[in-house]
Amino acid sequence: MITPEFYILAAIFLFGGFVKGALGIGLPTLLLGFLTFMYEPRIAVALILFSIMAANMRQAMIGGSMWEIVKSHRYFCIFASFGIFVVAIVGSKVPLPILLISVGVSMTIFALSSLFSFIPKLSAKYDKAAQITAGILGGILGGLTAIWGPPLAVYLMALRMEKDKFIQTLGVMFSIQSLFLTAGFIVSGELTVPLAMTGAALLIPTFIGMYLGEKIRGRMDTVQFTRVFLCVFLLLGLNLIRRGIMGG
């Protein structure tokens, strides 16, 4: 029997998929921003695992060679994947206020780095160090909150990457790391069978939303739309920080 709670979840995931389809970004950020009003952060992360994995795998397959992307960014891939897996396992023992603050900080960084995206060009000689640094930061944030995009996005923007390749590279990296995140949640016991079944069912509204978002992408002012939602993400992130510090 489908409960009223599931209808609310379906509406949230439909909207999240729509934003992902229209803008190409923001699915985990948006979902966590709303789901943390209903659940503790780790439960919310467990619910979105399948949706972020499937959505990013779809995004990763549109474009050139995925293997070439992995080779070019292998240091980020290794450090972020390992970090996400380890932190995801121990994250179940992190107190709730710290988790709320961590999710809030991740959302705030995501919003601010996207709203004010002037990043100095990265010299090739610093590429390895930049990948490792972004990978470590992404591993910590991703393992706790499922939002590891900001360090990766800042690194890729510093490379002055062409837009389509940028979007595919995000998809490839997110796809790989989401597998490690899911594995960490399985090992920690937080991805229970009921949560997994609910998360799998929510793939349907997610992909319907993505389809609708992709259909209207060319007929909307995506720049203005993006700025509005980044401001919403910023407010949601700041509210989570407030809840973690003050409670409630």
C-alpha cells in the first residue's frame, strides 16, 4: 500500500529530477535539502543513493570516452572514492548536530562556489596536487553528506574545461564515487532493505522529472533559473547549520 509519506517523497524526487534535467546539477543537494526536514541526514542520504547513482550514470554516458576521463582524473578518483567509502562507514557514529552542520556546509559551499564561480586557471604542474586535495575534501564531504561536487567542480572549472566535457566528467566521477558511497552504507548497515526498496521505487519519479526538465531546457532562461535555485540551496544550507548549532 502506498502511503501519504511516499507521495510526498515522490513529489520531492520528481522535482529533484526536473532540476537535474533542466540544469544538469543539484540533485543530491536539492533532495537532501528537503529530506532533512523529514528524516535524519544519514537516512536521507540512504534514500537518495540509487537516484544519484542512476542519474549520474546516465549523464556519464553522454559524450566521449569515459575511460579517458577516468585516466585524466585518476588521482581525484582514487582519493575521493577511498575517502567516501571509509567516511561513509564511520559516519554512522558521527553525532547528529555534526551531521546537520556537515550537510549544511556542503550545501553552502556548493551554492557559493556555483554563484561566484570565478576560479583562477590551474597550471598543469599543480594538476596532481589539485586532484589529490579535491579528492580528499570530496571524500570527507561525500562520505558524510553525499555532496562531494563542490571540490570537484572548483577543480574542473580551474581547468577551463569545455561545457559538455565538464558535464560528462562530473557524471563519470559522480557515478564511480556513488558506487563507493553505496558500498559504505551497505557495510555500515545503514542501507536497510526497506530504505533500498523505497529508494529504488523513487527512481521512477526521478527519471520522469529528468525527462521533463530536459524537454524544456532549451526553452527556459536557465541562467536565471539556476541562480534562483542556488540561492534556495544557500538558504537551506544555512538553515541546516543553524539547526546543528542551535538545535531544532
